[in-house]
Amino acid sequence: MKPLSHLEQLQAGIASMNMPPQAVQFHYARAVLAAEKGSISAAARRMGIHRRTLQRMMEKNAPKPRVDK
């Protein structure tokens, strides 16, 4: 049997986590931001997207604070 490619391994891992694509994208963006020491511009450049796109992605998908009543 042929070994899985890197992409196939990633897809299998994502499928096993049962995460929506937006969540995977958000976690990837957070990892890139951490690697770039929080620099939005550097992270966006590394990801090949516009800086504002990355900002919107982070705002839209960021976990909401939990409010206990």
C-alpha cells in the first residue's frame, strides 16, 4: 500500500477531529501568528493572504468569552 501524502495525512487528521474548515483555518492562522510573534502583516504574508483578510478571519472565528449567569 502506498504511504499517505502530507496532504492526505492532514485531511485524515482533520476528518478525525470532526472540525469544520473554518475552525481548522482559524487554528492554522493562530499558529502562524504565534510563529510570527503576533505580527499580522508577517503572518498574512506567510499565508499568502491580505493583512485585512487575516484580521477579519481572526475577529470572526475567535472564541467568544463565556458569560456565566
